[in-house]
Amino acid sequence: MEFDYDLFVIGAGSGGVRASRISSSLGAKVAIAEEFRVGGTCVIRGCVPKKLLVYASHFSEDFEDAAAYGWTVGETSHSWEKLIANKDKEIDRLNRIYHTILDNNNVELYQGRATLVDRNTVRVGDKEITAKYILIATGGAPVMPDVPGIEHAISSNEALHLEEFPTRVIVVGGGYIAVEFAGIFNGLGAEVTQLYRSTQILRGFDADVQNFLASEIQKKGINLRTHSNPAKIEKTESGLKVTLEDGDVLETDAIMYATGRRPNTAGLGLEDIGVELKDNGAVKVAPDSQTTVDNIYAVGDVTDRIALTPVAIHEGMAFAETVFGGRPRAMDHENVPSAVFSQPQVGTVGLTEEEAREIYGKVDIYKSEFRPMKQTLTGGTEKAFVKLIVSQESDIVVGAHIVGGDAAEIIQAVGIALKCKATKAQFDATVGVHPSLAEEIVTMREKFVAS
């Protein structure tokens, strides 16, 4: 049977674009469909615009610190409108680049929502298109809970496009998106309350990292309230009234929910053609990203494996090389470094202490908490934290966790070491870069013993 395309990709985010580009370079005839803007969550409404806002929010601290270093900073003010306008210009530029990437690689773009008719047929608008292989790369979207008055709340999507900067903000959630936006609003001058229904923020992270970051963000003025959750949101003349489950009432100008994301699979027609989904709507896939229908694959957040842009990109490349390159492989999801652009930043790779003890039994722990050199002149109270987790049996470093300035940059290199299964002895034999936060990774010698 002849098909219109060798590959049809649904979703032009980072994973879908990379898969389509590589597949085309390997000789496949490729098309891709996107119902919103090319670039996906990361570029359009995720990591890129968010980090630009993180940069903006940190200037308030930099201005305060400048005096200790001899600078006289005059009266400062901030224009939220200008920040958002400049951010939008950059996102438009990146969006154009993604269009160029598709054009230069002979990938035909269908602008519109794609749905599956059968295992080889996709419908976009009133067109039906056939393909030998189909790749699902539709990503995820924020989930808003069923709370009375939820229509008055926003998600991270809307937070990136607020027309006016709110002077009082409630952020609901304890994951990395909630922590990052709490820091953004706080740094730009808002009065921020962060509500989290469970015991501690950053569920799934190492416990020491959770506790350390919680302490640091509270020192910066964020009112972190755990075991707290809104029960009702009401519109008032002066803003919003939020009633918590324990009966407390808070007044705010905006309430942002960051309590989870769901895979974008609703209405695609996947189950109708035999593609199995998980209970949360994610596409079930084998290690090589193949679904339960053998010519249909899925990569990225829609599979609910590791929801990170670089992971989606690697999965997309592995798919293309497997299906069109004659080099079958699955992406290795072990020791994937990640960062939280909180203030201070978190960088982490490998296992948490709890996970390591469960897998290896006996582990050695090395950790250090200290005031970064930058703070010695300013009198600032921000601290940094470094932790290594080592298998006693093999001496291999199985987990590394950093909280502090440039943690994201540092953890990238540490991730290479863990990928190579470096031992603590090899870390110790590496000369540190002095003076730096990063040198702590290779200079810790005393094992931590719980008192």
C-alpha cells in the first residue's frame, strides 16, 4: 500500500520536531501537525519564557547586594508590561526558528488539530492523510482541580500573559512549577503565599533538598504553608477571597494553580484504534517508544515517563534512528540530570537517599551546607547545599544533589560523571575549581553520620 507520508507526527513540540527532522534527514517523507504554535510547551509556554522571568525576578536581590560591592544603585522600578512584551518577542523569534527548521528539513506542516481515523490515517480539518508510521508527541497541559470558584484561578499558561502584575499572589502546589513561579512573583515584589496540601514541597526529590529549599525560600519572604489547600475561591471588589480547607481566609489579587499536568490524549482517537492508555491518559509505550499498535509510537510528556524537554528530544532521536536509521535503540532514562529554577536553584541527578538505600542497602552520605562566597560581603543569609550518595559496595556515586547559585549549570557536568559510573575515589581525585560552589562536589571527605 502506498501512503502520503512515511511518517506523520502529531504535535510540533521539542520531541515531535526533533523526531521529524531526524527522520527526514534519514530519507523519510515527513509531515507534522500542530494546533497551536510550533515549539511546544517548553518554547512557547514553559521552560524558556519561565526562565526569562526568573532572570528578571533576581535583579531585586542583585540590586541589594550591589552596595556591598561598592556600587550605588539609584531608585529602581520594574515594568511588568515591558518584561512580558520583550518575552513575547523572544518567543516569536524562537517560533520562527522552529518553522525554519521544519522548512529546511522538508517537513510539511499542517496547522490544525489532528485526530486518528485508523492506524494509518490522520484527519486534520477536512483532510485525511495517510502515513506508514505515526508518532504521537502531543505533550501535556495543566490540570485545574474541581474547586468552587476555580474559574477565577490561573495556571502557569495564563501567568505568562497577565496584563497587570498582581501585588498579592497565592501559588497552589509544591512541584517545581509552583516553586519557580512563587520565586518569580516574590522576586518581582509581590506578597506571595504558597500553599501545599502535603508535608513538604518538591515531592519525589531528596528529603534534604526538600527541607533545605523550603527553609531558603521562606527566608526570602515566601509564606510557605504546608498541609494547606483551598476549599473555595470567591471574587470580591478588591480581588479574590480564598477560603482554605481548615477555615482560614486569605485575600489575594491572583491565585495560580500548579498542581499537576495531564497528557494531551483526549479526543485523539487513540483508544478507538487499539492504542492503550494508562489510567491518567498517558500513552503506554515499550522502551523503544512503540505503542500497542506496532506502527504508532509516542514520545515526550504524553507518555508520562520523564517530563523534561531534553528527554523528549532524546526519545524523538531514538525513535527516528530505530525506525528510519536502521539503528534500533531505546533512550536510557537512568541518571537524567534536572534542575528547578527556584531561588536558589536546585540541580539533581541520580537517586535520592531513600531510593539508594532501598536499592543498595548500605550507602555513604556526604553533605555540606555553607554560605556562598558572594554572600560574605553582603551579609546575606542565603546558603548552599551539596550532597553525594555513594554505594558502599562499589564506591560508585549514585546520587548528587545541589541547592545554590548555578546549581543547574553544575549538575550538567556531574550528570556526565554519574552516567560514566564514576566512583567517589574518582571524584576525590579531581581537582576543584577554587573558589567556587562546584568545588564542594570534589572536596567532601567526611561521611555524614546521623546524630
